[in-house]
Amino acid sequence: MRKVIGIGETVLDIIFKDNQPIGAVPGGSTYNAMISLGRAGVPTQFISETGNDRVGQMIISFLKENGVDAEYINVFPDSKSPLSLAFLNEQNDAEYLFYKDHPNDQLDFVTPDVQPNDIVMFGSYYAINPVIRPQVQGFLEYARQKGAILYYDVNFRPSHKNEVMKLTPNILENLEMADIVRGSKEDFQVMYKKDDADKVYNAEISFYCKKFIYTQGSQPIELRADGGIRKSYPIVVTDNIVSTIGAGDNFNAGLVYGMMKYNITRGNIERGLSEEQWDQLIACGQTFSAECCKSLNNYISKEFGLKVKSEK
């Protein structure tokens, strides 16, 4: 049976509105996607690290409660779990502050069994952090050799903008290994000072990866792919937006869910997906993303997960 393997950070997201805390949920970019996929009935495994504290215990318990295999979480005995403070504005978009106390950043895990057509999700600073880069890169190369599909969400935060030059080699290696790349308008403004999908694709992405999804908040999603596919997808209008914190992460989850649902294999991707296949995948991504925005949680609801589980 195919599975999805995520590798990424874990944090506790503390959410503020009008400078008052209104909620706290386990999070992390790939983590959020894993929870949603677990709720949707997709077999999932997550590789990460956390502190040996109450927050770390909560993060691991929450994975297990939502059907995600947490066997590959490395618990550091002498460190505290990271925190993220998310301040929501009038549009319920978030500005972040991160607090991390991992003085001995290291990634020590038993490599999961990877089978052909499994999907590996990776991204954010975790995927380019120089301290753990050897382990992350080693796992990605291993997964690729085993025939997995690699899905890369760039997710480059403004807090790292002064490190772009130093991190560029790691970013380029990720782009080269990835089968599909997604990034937001904000990512590429920070990294390349470009805010146009075609300019980003032609100048920065297409040489390394031919399948590129460019998201830009409430503006249409742009797709650029081999076979001359160039398409815009209007955003699904969602009533009652409570928080957009997990919108991008859940777009990723939905798209990967679609790859499982419509049986998209590594061979399909290498030959080039049809426009109809892309339409199906992006529709799944938009559905998951819109669903996530209806609550303060970073993931689809359990009820929605049961609904899509029954449709598979």
C-alpha cells in the first residue's frame, strides 16, 4: 500500500488575535499536512524532532491520535520544544515569531522503508537548514533512488532573508530532486525579489523542475508544467475564514491526497501529467485549503476527513 512520508519541524503554534492568545495547536508546515492526510485515511509517517517536555509529548500524541506513524520522531532529552507565535490581522492572515531552543540541532532517525510511488513531502527551513542538511539530503536521495515521488514546498520565511545566499546551494539541490515544486508569491519575493509566476518559473525553477505551482493568497493559483501547460485557477471563495495559518500546508496535503486518490505514479509524472490530471489535483488542494481556513486549527476537520475517506 502506498504511503506518504513527511519530514519537517514540529512547533506549538500559539495564536493571537488583538494581541490576546486565542488558541494553541501543534503545528509545523509538513506536520500540518500529515495530520490532514492522517484524518483523510492516508497511511502516513513523519520524520522530525522535538523536545523532551510536555509540548513534545503533546505533539507526538496528536500525531498518533490522527493516524500518523510517529515512530520516526527524535526526542531530545535536554531541550525544549519550539514555539511559534502567530498574530492574526483583520483578514485573519498571520505574522509569525519563532522561538527555538535546540542548542544541539541534530537529526537522528531510523530510515523508514520507502517503496516505489510512495510520496515524500518536505520543505521550509527544515529542508535547507545547514546543521541537519546531511541527514535530510541523504534521506531525500535514498527516497528518490527507491522510486518515491518528491513534493517540495519552498515555504521560505522572511526571517531567513539574510541567509538566502548561504542557503541557495541547498535550495537548488531540493529543486533538482523534486518532482513537483510549490511556492508562494511571498517566498519568491523574499528569495529572488520576483513576484510574477512566469518570471520565477523561467528564471529560477524550470531548469531544475518542470512542474511548478505558484500560490498567491487570494489571487489565482498559477500552474506551469512540461507539455506547454500554463494555467490559472481562480481561488475557491470561502465564507467564514477564521485563520489562514494552515492554508498552504493543507493545499499541499490536498494535492498529495489527490495523487493517491487518482493513482498518480512516478511514471505518470515523468511522462508528464495531462491538463485533466492537474485540474483534479489542484481541485483537491483547494478543497483541503478552504476547509482548513474554517477553524483555528491548522488542518482539515475530523468530520471532513471522514467525508473524503468515504469518497476514496
